Amino acid sequence: MKVCVVGQGYIGLPTAALFAKHNCDVVGVDINKEMIDDLNNGIVHIEEPGISESINNAIVEGRYHASLSPEEADVFIITVPTPYLVENLSCDLSYVINACESIVDYLKSGNTVIIESTIAPGSTEESIKPILEKSGLKVGIDIYLAHCPERVLPGQIMYELVNNNRIIGGVTEACTEKASEAYGIFVKGKLLKTEAKTAELSKCMENTFRDVNIALANELTKICAKIGVNALDVIELANQHPRVNIHNPGPGVGGHCLAIDPYFVYSKAPDDANIIKLSRDTNNSMPQFTSDKAKLIIQKHTNHYKPKIAILGVSYKGNTGDTRESPAFEIISNLEKEGYSVGIHDPHVSGDKFLSLEEALQDASIALILADHDEFKKLDYDLFKENMENPIIFDTKNIIDDVPDYIKLFNFGNLYKI
């Protein structure tokens, strides 16, 4: 079977690698020429366990190549981004539409087209189906169309694509069966068969559930900071109840899913999606809340006026280099607008502005942990003592349990002690 995967990012590339690993002929398509050239030379641009080895093996064995243009195939999989439109908080389908239009001339009878990109309910039938039928082929009769959303955790994508259950939402029952046949090649989890609109909404609600739960934890954090209670203790004790699972608070919600997908649901029924919208607003408020608390710590516990702040981590997900929608950048922007200088260190992200840990800490009055990388769970505290006059850590990811006596530690549990 030949598979054409349009989009070679965090989902498309691992998907292409797995089809190739299971003896399919795969072409990975993307509009980024530099990325395509790199991929054909075995250079993988995302940090994900197993992906580089899989792609290079597939190249050597002639089962994978990258291209700027689609090719004829048996199965077409669309894995391009779907950002949200800020002006009306709805799903931006432009990348998906462009990707679907790009494959129309390559479609032939018997093909299966699968949309993996997260989209608003109704998009597969209302927006995508008419584009594909410009080929003269009828969906459900000549070609088969389904929405099959990815459900993976960064850092474990290759494993979870294989082992997680997969939602298969066809426009017709025949479409569902054809898409199931494709994923049956490598998926070991259950293939959960349904129709397209249900699949679309199910994926959006998976991420909305988590966003709402995080918002509850973040709101609790604000309440506890005002009334003098340790929020982390409250959450730990409440979660001892067998049917309670309050998530962890944090400096904001990032990533291409949780920070965006709830808007796709909200846009369909804004008068009714009140909890969803309020949760988004709550989580969007956390970068400013974090910035304000960092400034308050500096004002009350240092002798410096507008000092340097060490930023530890900018990726939204621990142990990855994924910075999409990361709240860290808003926090940095807030602090810089206030006149603070920042030294940024992230062992998983590279760039001109990034420093070594020692350089970031040099003359800093506070170290602000914004990513839960393993490296930050086992820090060399001697570097803090050597480079900071009075070492202070504000751990917004709640990953440090204990520090030496010479370091003052704040987190979202003890903010009331500022």
C-alpha cells in the first residue's frame, strides 16, 4: 500500500514513519523546502524517541521519501495544523483546505482520505467533502473520507500512535471501514468506529475536559493565595477521594491542543459553552498572574530594582522542544515590558537568545521554572549559590520538593507566604 502523508510535523512524521516501518511505501509532503531536503538526507527536525531511527531506516530501505508535492497513493492522510482565528475564536481550516485541494488531482477511485488534524464538529462533511468531490469522485461510493484524530502525548508519540485506541469517524459506514483497514496495519489499540461529527467533537472534548480541569486548579491557586491556604496541599488531599482527580495548576496552558481545541467547540455554540469559555479565560490569565507573583517576590525578597530574571524552560511540555502556544513567551514578554532583563535556558530548545544554566543564573535575583524538564528536577544548586546573591526559585511547575537552606523556594502552593 502507498500512503501519502501531508504535513511532516509532530504527528505527520511519526505517522509516516510507522506506515513505512510496516512495509508501506510512504511519501511525506510538506511546504517547507528546507525540511523536505533535511528529511531526504535523514535529518529529523523534531525531538521524539524513536523517530529519527525509524525515518532513517525507512529511507535506507526505500520505503520513505519526502516531497513538496503529493503523489498518487492508496491512502492520503492530512496532518496539518489547525490554529484558531483570534477575531472570532473559531477553527482556522485554511491549512486543511489547502492540503485537501493539493491532493484532488491525485485522487482515483478506491482511495481513502483521512483527516487527522483536529477540526471543529461538522468540518469533514461541510468543508472537506465538497473539496474532494471536485475530483468527480463521490465520497462513500468512489472514494472514502474519515476523520481519525490523533490522541498522543509528546515524548511518547511513536508508542502511543501504536498502542492507544483510535477513533475512526467515517462520513459513511464504508468510509469508516476503509479508514479502519488503513490503521489496522500498525495500531494495536482498539479501533473505535463512529461517524465523522462524533469523532470531531470527541477529540475536541478530550482536550476541553483537561483544559477545564486545569482551570479549576488554577482558580483554586488564586483563591488559596488570597485566603492563606496551600493550594498544592488542598489538591493532594482532595485527590485522596477515589473519584476526585484535580489536575495540577501551572503558569498557563500551551500546546497545539489544549490551548486551542476548546475554542472549536465554543465557536459552534457560544451562548451555551459558558464553562468552556470561562476555563479558557482562566487559563489565559495565568501568565499575567505568574508574572505579577514573580515581580512581587522580587520586590519583597530582594534589594534590586528591576533585576535580571533567570527563565528555566520555554517549551510547553516537559522533556520536549515543543514551544507551540507556550505560556512562557507571554510571561517573558510581560517581564520585559516591565523593564526586567531575562536570561533564558532550556536544554531542549536552541536559539540565539538561549544561554547555559550558569549564564542564565548569573546575577539573577530569581529563577523562574516554567517547564517540567527532568533536568530541572535535579538541579545543581551550587550554581545558584555561586551566581545569585540571594538564590530564590519560583517553581511554577511544582517539580521541586526540597532545596538547600540557602535557597528560598516559592511555588503555587505557598504563594500566600510572599
